[in-house]
Amino acid sequence: MDVKLAEQFMLKLIEKSSEYGFEEAEASFMNSSSMSVDILNGEVSSYERSSDQGVSFRGKINGQMGTAATTEFDDDALDFLLSSALENIGVLNDEDEHFIYCDPNNSNLRYEALSPNYVKNTYNRFAEIGLDLEKRILAIDPAVKGVDYLSISCGTGPQIIINSKGLHAYRDDDSVSIYAGAHAEKDGVVKSGGYYWYGTDIDEFNAETFTKELEKRLMGKFGARSMPSGSYDIVLGNEAFISMIMTFFGNFSGYSMMKGISLLAGKEGETIAASCFTLKEDPFYEKAIYKVPFDSEGVTTRAKAFIDKGVFKTAMYNLRSAAMAGKESTGNGFKSGYKANVSASFTNLVVEPGTKNFEQLCETVDDGVYITELNGLHAGVNAISGDFSLFCEGYRIKGGKISNAVEQITISDNFYSVLKKISEVGNDLIAEPHGEGEFFCPSVIIKDISVAGDAEE
């Protein structure tokens, strides 16, 4: 739908809301358009172009907030949204206060970030790149038996918020991504590995670099064996560290803390991690593709540290959880779609890098383990207590150098203890899309981790 038409519909919706008795009202519009091409066995196996858009309405009467959503944009839809939200209020008895917000100093928010390169994302271009990439992957080694998945996709879409308090906010962005995975077989042993790339300009994709990285992740797994059980210092690789933090990051939600399902409750201002560890959020991080100027409630986002040199500075608060805690929103109230409720999420997370490169981290550990993959992150963790026991893959570190690949090992510890046992933070920063933005993270050294294996030296 044309953005101007969407805005006109939303303005009419806000204006008419008073006729239904709403004291305050808000309309949100989201449009997500995407295209994807999948490659399998030398041909395009799937092509999809889709668009999902809709408007949601929130209206407040006597402290209660009614909601409704629609994909239609005519006069009947206006009455449907308003009457449905009114009916919704009739069955509510919510003790927690809800808010419709507008900062009078930031009432007109507009951030346009659509890339001029998006027009390059065509079916023919994706098919050409995908078919070439599949050939390159299959040519890595005779042991490579198949490319299990190869997908190229792009997406874009505006988000608009208009409310009765004067807020008019607009933002957009776009991206393109490539994911590929393959399997190889040697002497009856099968290994699999994958890699990804994302950006805003498909011309920046380098098939040769991509293939070399996938080769390392796939072929490097052969010859893996277990190792003796014991307590080891480990280099937790950047991707594995991202996986671990994301598994437990819900505990940084102010709402989780107030509901007693986060052990971080009451610990703001206390030391919860090693002094070398800083975890911050930067909505306009210079290396980030995604820039996020405001959240789904119209609150402007800001740079801040969740953990600053080991000290827990703040949780994530949206308007509702902030009011419950007697604080201000941190600009972390986001909706996953136009139908969804507001919950706590982040923009761009950054683990502040240190000075040592990956090789220097291994030299520091001397005799230990480099963990590249954590498996069982749903079944092997207790998200509340922080306890975990996870199957892992990686490499032995001997004499400060990467040695043989390892498998059939389990690491066990507690997330909150791990944060305090970080002794070094590397500078090998990578980025992965997460939350409303990206997660930038290096590898770290963690001291004295329990490793269970079934082999002898």
C-alpha cells in the first residue's frame, strides 16, 4: 500500500476514535515486502515474492487499552478496528497502566534509510549468483556431496506510528542476505557446515570469500575426536558467544525482573560480570546496517550500556514496565509485527572489543578448547537459573595453537558465573542480525569451564 494512503487512513482512524469514546488513541502501520530464491541441484527450486501489511489500533478508556488489527484500509475497516478495540476493553481488567506516548520535543520523527541499491535485487540476479555459488561449494572438495540449502533473499518495508498526542513517526530500511549449507563425507563420516552473508548491496557479496569461509567451517570438522574431561580455559568463539548471550538475554527485560523470573532483579548498579566486559546498545552504531531511531511506542532510542565494565547499569524497559519500576522507558519497546503486542527488545548490541586478536587469545589460553558451536540451547539450559549443559564442537588448543577438531564434548556451568569468569575479550568482532538490529561480538576467554569428554590424551 502507498505510504501516503496508509497515513491518511491512520489519521482518519485517530480522528474517529473519539466518537467511540476513546480518550487516547494510536495507529501503527507495518509493511514487509520480500523476495527469495532457493537453489537446489543446479536449478532454482523455489521463488517467492510476498508482502505482509496491516494496521493496528490501540485505544485507551479509563486506563484500559483495547487493541485490534486489520489488513483492510476502507471505511468499513475504520469501524471494525474501533468497535473491536472497544469490545476488547469491555472484557479487560488490567491492573497495570498502559501508555500512549509523545515527546513534544520529538513528535515528528522521520528516518529514511532505503538503499538505492535495492533495485539490483532481481530474480535473474539472485538466480545467477545462487547457481554460481552452488557450483563453487560443490567444487570445494570431492568429499562435498551436496549443498543442502542455498537461499538468497531481500526485504524492505516502512513502519509508521501516529497517535492522538501528536506523534507522527516514520522509518524504513532494507537488506539482502545469503545463507548456504553443505555436507561432506569421508570414510563413512558425514559432516555439515554453513555460512551466511548480509548487507544492503548485492554487489558487495564476494562469492570467493564466502566459499573459503564455508570450506573452513565444513572441511575443518573432519578428524574430530573427543577429549579428556576436566576443567579448562576456553576461547568461546564469537558466534558461540552470541548464541549464549541471546539464550539468556530475556533476563535483561525489566518486565521479567519485576515478575520474578530473572535473577537480575534488584541488581542494577551491582557487579555481575568481569571488569573487562562491556555490553552496550547503540541504535546508530557506525558499523551497523540497521539504524533504529525510535521504538514501536514512539520513544526515541539512545546509546547505553547494559553492562559497563562488569556493572549492571540498566535493564530494557518499555513504557509499561518502566512505569511499573518507577523508571523511564529506555526505548526498548518493540513489536514483532503489526498484530503483536509491545515487548522488550534491543536495537544494535555491541560487546566492546578488546585488543587481542584471535591468535593471541589462543596463545593466552595455551592448553584448552576453542568452542565454535553450542548445541541444545533450548533443551540444555535453564533460562531462569542460568545453568547450562551443552554439547559442543570446536578445536583443541595446545601450546597456544589450534590443534585437532573436537566433538562429543559437553560444557557445563552457569551463565551468571560465566560472565564473571571472562578474563579476556578479543577484537575479532563479527555481526549477526538479531532483535531490531544486529549483534556485534568478539571471541572471549572464559576461565575454568567444566568439560566432559570420553577420551584420553
